[in-house]
Amino acid sequence: MSMKYFIRILCTVFPALIAISCIVPYEPEELLNLDDIIVVEGNISLTGPFTIQITRSAPISSYQYGQKTIKYERNANVYVTDKQGRKYIPETNTAKGEYLFDFSALQPDHQEEYKLVVESMDGHTYETDFKKSSHSSSMDLHYKVDTLEDKIKIFVSSHDQNGLSKYYNWQYTETWDYVSQLPSYCYFDVLEVKETKNNKPWMYRCWDSRESSDIILVETSSLSEDRIIDYELHSINFRDIRITQHYTIEVVQTVLDSEAYKYMENMRKNSYDIGNLFSPQPNEISGNIRCITDQSVRAIGFVTVCNSVRKRLFVNCVGLPGYPREAMPQDTLVPLDAKVSTMLSLIQEGYSPYMIDPMANVSYWNLTRCIDCRSKGGQPEVPSFWPIEWPRF
């Protein structure tokens, strides 16, 4: 469970409950007093890296007017232990309350049972129940260029011939590169416009990334065979900047047990069934994390033990109908010996240089958002997994 799902619950269920009465708003105590409750997200993986994120909930009032203040639990003592007393600690933690583990190299026993322990800064200790890892089935990915719907579609297939999987959850991280509308072979450097070295364009190609935000679940328990064929996991319109150049998606498939699946399904219903009073309410979705030092202290989250499967798919998008380009104004010509104040004024107005004409002793300027790829959110940093045959600047 992710904090973004919890936020979505508060922002959708609460207004729906108020709307059912025109006279006296219904303000359930469970929603109004959701303050400082520890929220634990993530699953224990025995086959690769995993992240446990710990945050604190805020009362419904703090979500008014678009304010979403997330409190991160940054300095908790977090670890995984098995029934034999072996303890596995995180390799590092981040400012966003993320605790990063990977003890797969220690070859943990897949028949053993594991639990998560969180010793928080307020002196309380939280634990999950001991659980054995769920079975993990195979996974295949492929994509289709759908010219009828103007989309690229990503499909996942899975099959467990032993019929032990049944409850599937997918998460993914997508990464893409894109280029600026106008390549620039010069840049403003404090006092003057300088040409780039080796004719390499300045801030021309950037990379960006995002994680999936939906709760993606499929169950095969009602089917005659534990098989999923060509389930559409994700789609992207041709006009989206993500598929103008090159695109890759890493998919993590986790097989859940029935309890974890029910918990995730409740979270999904609360996230998307806006205004449905028959959906599980927030006080019904605490999960399997509990405070062992004070039973009156509530916690939220469901942590299961799994053998996750990861696969990455690469898509070369060059040649597809692409991202719409912006109409650009005429160039502004600036003498190379112009005053610094003149160039700073242009920069403040949203312009940058992109070319030098030494014969005419001028530099050409145009909109920064069309020249600097960083203006669209990415950074000129090549991911470690980027194929060597794809462009890097």
C-alpha cells in the first residue's frame, strides 16, 4: 500500500460522506482522527531488492485546499527477522522514509517464515505476523503499436502450471528519453555566451521516470487454469512525450496470498469507487501491521513475503507520430559583446541562446523551454540500464 492511495482515500471518501446529508455533515471519527498513525508500505522480497516506506498519516483537515503534508519516518530502526532469530537490516534509508533492503545474496531459506519489525522514534514497536513467501510464477512482457487507437500498449502474461499463484499484483517503473525542440550549440556562462565543446548540443536529450500509481490486481482462483494471457498493463498515447524517442518499462510481478490480495482489493476500491458507501471504509483496512508495545495504538499497512519477478521491456519509438511541437517566435539576435544585463534580462524573460554566428558577431536566442530539455522535468543523466546502441546526448 502506498501513501498516495491512503491520501486518495481521505480525499474522496470523506467528501462523499459529507455529501449524503444537506443538513448535518457526517464526520466519522475514524477519518477526523487519522493523525500520526504509522503507515507501512512494501513487501519483503527474498529474490531481489525491496523497499519499505514508513510515513505518518495526517488528519483530514490537513488535506483541505489541496494541501498534502506527508510526514516521513526517517530514523526508525527497521529490520526483517526469521523464526530462527536471523536479522536482516536495510542497506540504506532515504529522506522520504524509505528503507532499502537486498539480502537475496545471502540465499534466504524460501521455506522459512519472516516478519517485519519497526521500532519507531516515538518508542513504539510495530510488527507483522510471521509469513512464508508466496509462490512466484513466470512472467512475459510484450508491446503492440495500435494504430487504430494511436497508442502503444504494454501486455503481461503469466502462467503457473502448478496452480499455486492465483493472486497477482503488478507495479512498474517507466523511463524515457526525449529531446528539446531546438538543439543548442552554445550556452550562457555567467558573463558571456560560449560554444559547446566538440559540437555536442547543450541540454538536448533528457531522461525522466515515473512509477505506477494504480493498484493493478488480477486473480485466477475462479478460472480453470492459473494462466493470464495478454493482460493490458499500460498504454501510452502517440502524442505523449514518453514515446517520442525511446522508452523502457520495468515490471515487478508479485504473487499475493489471499489475505494480502483482499487487503489490496479493499485499497483499490477505496481509491476508485468514489462515493460508494458499500466500499470498505478506512477503519476496515488496517492490515497486518500492529503495535506490540501498546495495543491501543493503530497502524496501517499489509506486508507480505514474496518471490518477486522483474522484467524490463525496451521500445524504440523513433518514427511514431510524435509529441506536438510548439510554435516558436522569431529568433532574437544579440551581439556577442552585448552587456551582461541585456542577456540576463532575456534569460529572465524565458529565453536562451542556441547558436553563435561568429561572422556576424551575434548569438541567436529563442524560448528556453524549447531549448533546455530540463524544462520538461527530466535530467541529462543516462540511466545505467540504457542500451548502448541508443543515443546518449
